[in-house]
Amino acid sequence: MALLQISEPGQATAPHQHRLAAGIDLGTTNSLVATVRSGVAETLPDSEGRRLMPSVVRYLSNESPVVGHEARSSATRDPLNTIASAKRLMGRGVDDIKIVGNHMPYNFTDADSGMPKIRTVAGDISPVEISAEILKVLKERAEASLGGELDGVVITVPAYFDDAQRHATKDAARLAGLNVLRMINEPTAAAVAYGLDKDSEGVHVVYDLGGGTFDISILRLNRGVFEVMSTAGDSALGGDDIDRVIAEWILQEAGVSDKADHTRMRQLMHDACAAKESLTANESAGLTIALSDGTRWTGTLTRETFNSLVDPLIKKTLGPCRRAIRDAGISVDEIKDVVMVGGSTRIPRVRELVGDYFNCEPMVDIDPDKVVAIGAAVQADILVGNKPDSDMLLLDVIPLSLGIETMGGLVEKVIPRNTTIPVTRAQDFTTHKDGQTGMSIHVVQGERELVSDCRSLARFELKGIPPMVAGAARIRVTYQVDADGLLEVSACESTTGVTSSIQVKPSYGLEDNEIERMLRDSIEKANEDVGIRKLREQQVEAERMIEAVNAALTTDGEELLSTTEFENIDNALRALDDARKGTDDNAIKDAIKVVDKVSADFAARRMDATIHTALAGHTLEEIDE
Amino acid sequence: MTTLTEHYREMQRAMHPDKFVNSTERERRIAMQHAAQINKAFQTLKDPLERAHYLLDLNNIKADDNDTSMDPAFLMEQIELRESLDNMRESKDQEALASLSENIEAYKGTAEKQLTDCFTDGSREALIKALSTVRELQFLARLKEEVGNLEDELEFST
């Protein structure tokens, strides 16, 4: 039949072909990459069999940066060029760094832009670039292990990450050349890893205390649907803080009053961490510390002292736990179990206090360091299309309310915290002066009533409002959070039919042109040809488009399209396929636009058909119930 | 409510952007818009207060912005409750706070039942009565949030 004799430009559309996907846990202390092979999700080791990769990058003057174990082992030797825990700086502004970065032993530059940078021998480096280096190494590891280019990845972020921190993570992935299928929350990923091999319908709590972040998520699991009911946390609390209280205790015990220098502080944190780890299995840990005057201090940290040091930090995590329970609208006895995630949950005292709080034995069946990457790999495998029959679905929420500044520096909430994403909410505002033609819009995130107490995400100006009397204009501000948890804000004036709208990206992030420049720089460093890289990018984009539209034509083309429409789309696809084989990246770009244009109606009809199928057979009364 | 939740999950299974990751950008965007709408519908239908708002809207009964009149007895009671909340903040009386929280829940239950009756009745009179109940529920929701905040404050300030 003529209609079905379409060319197969995307040969890769063979339905049973396995696509390469990976899950990446970009952690504060360690990062991992995992994949699903022969139906089993596993973390991937490096050439020496090590699965955990320290999230440490060491910058060198005339060479590529060194990442991982090798970088970590030079941390004490070269503290200013060796950056650890960069995740704590992601999406932070210069002012935040004064608080968060206060304890960090680096040279921060007085950046003129909103984004802080660290001075190294390789120049001033942003946290996004540091994270991108880590991601690149994990990407290489996965590709070497799987024997091909990755089709897509799922990257995890702390559930409590705000919008700026999420954008920064997405930017890092883009810099690393990764196709991000989805960013998912770390506790949700952990729940997926557990949910698979257990018959576990009901309410679950995920307690995730990592190296630098704390998350708590409460989920309801029902026939493959993971519905996050609430989430809370602290995006600057974790194992690093535990190490620091131990380090401070050592300084105090050793009678050192002033703060140690960078190198010594690094060493001290390292010793503190070793003592902490040793106390997981032992009742006491011996310490020998070299002091600045050349002498040595020897001491013992007992489990009891350690517990008294960490108790205040653990108690700090119980506040968010309580709030999450309240927001979920449940009582403690409805909770089936508590899943422990993150290296810090190895500490016996953490398990004890958390178990007491939730009144149940914490679950620790899966290695708390690997569980997030495993869950991410499972989701990546499904999203990339390797498991078309899977009925698993993750419904997550935004962790912090999104609001807008109103008169008097007050916040009006537009989307409350713990709203299921994706979500779109609009709010109407009006002018307060006669003839006002502009309106300044300030987007904030947080729970407090005053703008000054919330996180400022973006500011922008809506211009070109036709002059009217005060109160006559109707300015609709729309907040849209996508399935990655990323916010987009637009505004338009609608009474006169004059519409001007603007899309914003949070401040503190990188500008698109900054990312372009960084990409160019990294290509140059890698001695790649910029032109070839650009061409390759367009080709990949074209292949994706051809594959997607072809798949759509095969499923719904005959049913939803007239012969002419079908042919138009098919012709555009052929043209794109021809362009794809050529060497002109602009020609490919244009051909993509043509396919998009001619298939626009088809896309809309297909999506309508999907929703009608989902609604079919249900009466309005039923839905009203 | 179980039926509603099931339908919701079923619809998200069909429409969620996760199901369209490999589709064209246009389809991904449409999927996101639909999924957002499904979420909104579910939120509206599952929460008694939101649902009531929506039903009143459907029946074309709207709160007049200028009409802020409410039952004076109810308002008096609200003022007193707020004062007692302030006192509890001073005295850090967690037990009193817990019992206040229970009272609010009980009151809320009664108000919600009243709403159901009004909507079952369906006459214009009953719906106008529902409107004032909705307002009371809004007061209670705000009070409940403040109670929750204070509960957190007291438990973790120590």
C-alpha cells in the first residue's frame, strides 16, 4: 500500500533495538553512573573496578583537568586548584557563597556577574563547569562500558534543590554534551530502585542524607505510579557538616585556637571523615594530627562523644521530616517504611534517631551510596524507550513555593510547595498608576512572606502596556514548571489584545551565550573542529526528529491524516534526511523547521487523540465524583 | 475519591511528558500542557475547598469582592482563636496548641459536611449558603497553616 511505503531515513527506528541510556547520580562527595543491562540495573566501574567516583576536579595550568580519585588524592597538596563539593555552590549567587562557601577553602573571585567563580591556575571556573567535568568523565565511562554513544541520560538532583540549582545542573549537563531525558529527584530515584523488587504498595518515606544535602520525600506507591505527596529538606546539610564539627572538636581538644590554614584544614577534614567512617563499625577512633608547630596531637574520639557532636545535626533533619508529614496530610502510623539513602545514613546514630522518629526499622537493603544511581538508570531505560510496556510513572512535586513580589515587598504565592508537576498557574495583576506602560516582575521562591527572606530567581520588565487609567490593565503572569521541575515565567497584557510576553531564566545561572562560549572553549581545548561539532549536533537533532515523526506516522498517520497531509510530512522528512546526509548545518536546521511546521497539526491531533482515549468510557459524573 | 484517583493516574499514564520523551519538541510541549491541566483538575476535585469554589463557579455564584460581610459570631470566634494562638506562642504551650489543632479539624469536618448538604440541595439559596461556608473554610485553612508553623517553631526551637 502506497501510504506505508515511506522511506526509512531513521534506520534506527527498528522497534526492538536497544538504546543506550544511563542514570547519573551527581553527588556532593561522590558521583556514579549506572545502566540497565539484561534487565538488571547496575553501577558501572572505572578501569580499576571502582564504582564511586569522588566529585573532585583538579585544575592544572596547561592540561585538561583531572577528575575523581586522582584529583582527590592531590586535594591536600594543591587545595586551591582542587575543587570538591562543587554541588554546594550550584545555582548560588555571590551573596549565598558568603554563607555556604564560608567554610570552603577556595579563592572566590569578585565576580561582576551573579555567578561566583573560583580562581584556579586554569582561570576562573564556575561551579557549573566543575560539575560538567565530572559529568564528562561519567559519560565517557558509560560509553566505554556500553560500547557506543549514549542516547540519553537521567540526572538526579536533591528534591530540595530550588529552581536556580536545577537550572545550573541542566546547564552542566548541556556543557558535558549529554542529552538529558529527565532530571529526577534523588529520593524518588531511590524509591524506584526499591519499588522494583518489592511488593510495596502504600506510603513510603525516603530519608536521604548525603555529603552536602538532606532530603525527605513521602511517596505513595500504587501499581507502578510513584506519587510524591510531599518533600522537604535542607540543601546545605550533610556529611560535610559532620566532618566539620569533628574537625572543630579536634582543634578544640588539641588546643589550637585559630583556624588552620587551607592545607591543614583540608587534612583535618580528611582525618575527621576517616574517624567518622571508622565509628560506623567501631566504638572509638584513634586520631593523630600534625600541628602547625611540628608537634603531633593524639586523641580518641569515642562513639559517645561523636553522637553528642552529631545529634544537633541529625535533629536538624527532623524538622523537615515533620513538615513533610504534615504537608502530606498523613500520620506517622500510616508510614510503611523508611528507606535510607546517602552515605551519611551509614552512621548508626542516624539510623537510631530516624528509626525512633518514624517508629519503624529503617530499610538499608540497597547500598545507600548506589541506590540513587540505580533508580535513575531504571528510569532512563524506560524513558529512552527500551521498555514500552512499563507502567511505571513518577509524579513529583515542587519543593518550595513559587511566588511574585507585590506591593510593599510582600510575596504572593503563585504555586504552593508540594504541587504536582508539571503545573501551570496564572495570576492577574493590574497597573497602579494612570498611563503606566511598564511593569516590573520579580519571581521568588520560598515560604516566607517577605521578598527579602525568599530566594530571588529572576526579575524582568513587561514593557509596551498601552497607557490606561490605573487598574484597567489586566496583566496575566503565568508560571509554568515542567516535568524536570524547571520554571518558565511569561507575562502579557490582555485587555487591549496587545500581548507582549517574555520568557525568563533564573538569574545566578549562566546566560545562553556564556554556555555557547564555554562549549566553544572546550571544543577548542579538545582540538575539535567547531564546524564539525555544530554539524554533528544538527545531525543528531535531525535523526531524533526523523525517528520521532516516523514513529508517529506509523502509529497514527493513516488514521489522522489525509493523503495530502501524509505526503507533505513525508516529503519534508525526505528533504530533512537528504539535508542530514550533507555538510551544511544551517540547511539541516531549516529542514528541521519545515518538518516541525508541516507536522504541527498532526502533533496536535495525535495528542488530542491520546487524551480522548484516556477519557473514553468515563462519564462526567464519574469524573465529578 | 478512589475512583477519581484511579482516573487521574490512568490519564497521567497516557499523557505525562515522560511518555513523550522521544517525541518531537512540539508534542512534548503539548503533553506538558495537558499533563498540567490534568494535575490542575485533580487538585481542584480532590480538595473540598477547591472543589466547592469550582462548583460555585459552575453555578455562576461568585463572591462579590466588595461584599465582605460574614457572620459576626464567626468573626469574633476567629479573632479569639488568633489571640489564643499568640498566647500559645508566648507560653510555648504545645498541649494547648495540639488541642486547638484538633478543634480546627473538627470545625472543618462540620463545615465540609455542611457544604455537601448545600450542594446536594442545589437550590440557589443553598448555594449562597455554601458560599459563606467556603469563606469560613478559607479562614480555617489559613489558621491551620499558622498553627502548623507554630507547631514546628515550638518543637524545634528547643
